[in-house]
Amino acid sequence: MQRIPLGRQDAQMLLGDSPTTPMHIGGYSVFSLPATAPTNFVARLLARLRKQPINSPPWNYRLATQSLLQSTLAPAWEIVLDENVNDHLSHHALPAPGGERELWELISRLHSQPLDMARPLWELHLIEGYAHRRFAVYMKFHHALFDGSTAIRVAYALASETPNAPVRGPWFAQRNARKEKTERTGREAKRRRDGDASLLSAFEERIRKQLETYRSLPEFVRAMRQTINAAMGDHSGLVAPYTGPKCIMNGPLTRRRSVAMHSFSLARVKAVAKASESTLNDVVLAISGGALRRHLEERKALPQRALIAGVPVGLKHGEGERSGNRVSLLFATLATDVRDPFNRLMAIRKSTQAAKKHLQAMSVPSVDLYSTVMIVPAFLGSVTGNAMSSVAVSNVAGPHTPLFLTGAPLEATCPMSVLTPNMALNITCLSYHKGLYLGLTACPDLVPHVDDLAAHMGDAFNELEAAVKRHAASQSSAAGHSRPLKRSRPRRPVPRS
């Protein structure tokens, strides 16, 4: 059976999987039922999906059965040819009144359950009975299959920009049997003909990558020295991992998960970013910092030092790669020790600019090695008791145009991610059409009432927006007062005719 080796970061995602830190990501999308939808609309949708076999990579990948040593040092996928799609699809109905709380409670339970490691590592759940003639689609897949940006693309592949386009699961690829047989025969003949050459080519590729890593060592050493200096308190603005203050959100996790979401107008968030000369990601970090400051103040648990955020940064995938992880990390302050929202945003902007400069100074092999060194201790956190950061905050771009699922328009979406050892909160931001959606994934034993924290996100943005407007007005006023008054020119007499 054909085996596909896992990349370095994908293997780390598997090694980090445990009963209290299941490494699956996902999210849910809310659709409005079409005006003419029958009462069994969701059931009929599920029936169509169940007729579509799993025949497309990586949806038909499962972990290869190997020895413990091989599974640890060199895990691999194997392709499953006869996987039953019914084992991956489920149908649920919300209890009355079918509101937001009931939806979050159901999805929290689903997200708390680990994936079956003996099967392809993904699930899809259709949820009906949501108030105001709506239904939801919840998907989850193991982080070893996809990074965040790739997961967004494959999750939205279920929907279409055309309202009445037929539904097709991303795991299903329609094929021409005769053409496929001809191509397979050709590939097998070529494999037999070029077997030795392909083995040599693969060996040369491994040697090339090892040489690139070796040449990147000076850059890597310089980056590590800068990180150590930042941890010791230099004034570069760079934030080092594992330097966050002690916080009630950082401790041993349980297997329970809870989710919540808050949405924003994308235009308003972009306007705040433009007015403050910041990025959209800076504004998301400032919203998160403001909400966490209020949330921890209410519990009399706000640390004196600022919380720090671990921010995943997607790297470009290689040509032909359909799955896997290509991610680095930067670390930024959340400035929770700063009371004024505008000053908090400025502190965050300085921090992210230093972090980006730090990463941009490295080549791709250096970034890969640096990211590995940063991530591995995070998965050992359950042993060391340390958290890489106070919280994870990521921002993923979604579709800019409206999407539909067999005539049902997509209204809202909520991304959900993993929790690493001793870090009980993940905030993932996703843009779609005219909205910006912040999905919160938490361990409720350390972060209770995550729905309250989601509500604080709205308050934090309103405060930040007002503070940025005040600052812009004061700058405009100061500029106006400092500008010398124009001297009026004497009018010339109008000649008489």
C-alpha cells in the first residue's frame, strides 16, 4: 500500500495529540433556509452527501500502521480505498428554542470529542433546528492534515458562489473510470521504467534540503540570540515566547472544550486599522487584549505584566502540496497592562512590527528550523508546566464573495482551533464577505463563561474605535492650530466699462 511521509510540522501535530490536547481544528457555518425549502431540506442535503464516496486526497488518508518507533520518528499516511463516508457524516437537531446558546453547547460537545485515529481524520455534522429558519454545518479535521489557511479553503469547498450549484463534498472527486484506468496504467509503467531514477531523485532532494538547513544555521543562531535578548528585557520591541506572566488561563487542561463567537463589520475594523496606520491583525490583537483585560479584571485576576499572544503566520506551500502545515509563529504583546485603548494598539503595533522584521530577516529554511524549535516545547508543556504564550490569536482570510449551499445563503461562520498544553484559550479571526468573525475555543475549567468574553470583544472594539477617532480628531485639531493663517490678498478694483 502506498505511503506518504508526513512533513516535520505535521508530525509535530500528531506527537502533540493527547486526551487533554486533541489536535483537531474546525469551525461551523450558519446558513439560512431558502424561502421554498421543504421541511426535510437538511435530511435531503445529507442524503446527497452520503452518495459521494471518499476518493480524493487527503480526505482518504489515514495513519499507516507501523511500529512505535516508526510512528514516532517517521509517521506516514496510507491511502484508504474503501472508506465508508457514513462514518464521517452525522445529523443533529437542536433542542428548543434552538438559539445561539443551544448551538454553542452542541458544538462544544462535538469539539471536545477526539477523532478516531484508525480512520481518515475528519468529520462533518449537519445541525438543523436553529432559530429563524437556519441550519449549521460543523466540520473538524486533524491539524496534521491541514494548516489553518488550507482548512478554510477546503471547508468552504462545500459551498459555491452560484446559488443553485449542486453540492459536492470536498472529499469526492468525480472521475472518468476509463480515463483513470489509462492514466494509472501509464503511471505504473513509468514508475517501473523510472524506479531507480525516482529513488535517486528523492535521495538528492533530501540531501538538498539538509544542505539548505545546514547553510541556514548562522541565520538561525542569530535569530535565537535575538529571541534570548528579548526574553532578558532588551528594548527592541521583540517579544519572546514563554515570557508571559502567570495567569488563570494558563494551567493543566482538561478534555472539555467550549466555543463562542462574536462578529464585526469588516469595513469598520478596516477603517480603524487605516485611521491608526495599523494592520487588521493589529486591531484584532487590540480587541483581544481589551476584552481579556476586562474579563480578568472582573475576576480580580489581571496580571500586572502584559499578556502575550502567539500568532501563527502561514508560509507559502510548495507547488503541488494539497495538505499539511507550513506555519511559523510570531509573538506579540496584548498590552493588557495599558488602560487606554489607543495606546494599547500602538504598543501592539510596535511589537508586531518587530516580530515581522525578525522573521523577514531569515531565509525559508531558517524560518522552518526556528518554528520547529519554538513549537516543540509547547507540546511538552504538560511536562514542563510552561505555556508558549498567554493565548493564541490567529487571523485567516476567507472568501470575499457571498457563498451558497444548494440555494441556502451563508450568513455567518465561526473558526475553531486547538489548545496547546497549559494554554486554555484560542482566538481565531476569519473574514467572510462583509463580516469579520472571532471564534473563541476554550477549556471551560480554566476559562469559564467564554460567551461573556465574546461579548467583551464587542465592547473592546467600540472603545478602540472611539479612542482612534478621538486621537485622529486631536491630531487634526493640533495640525490646524499649528498651521499659519493665510494672509488675505487685497482685492483689485474691478474696472468699469
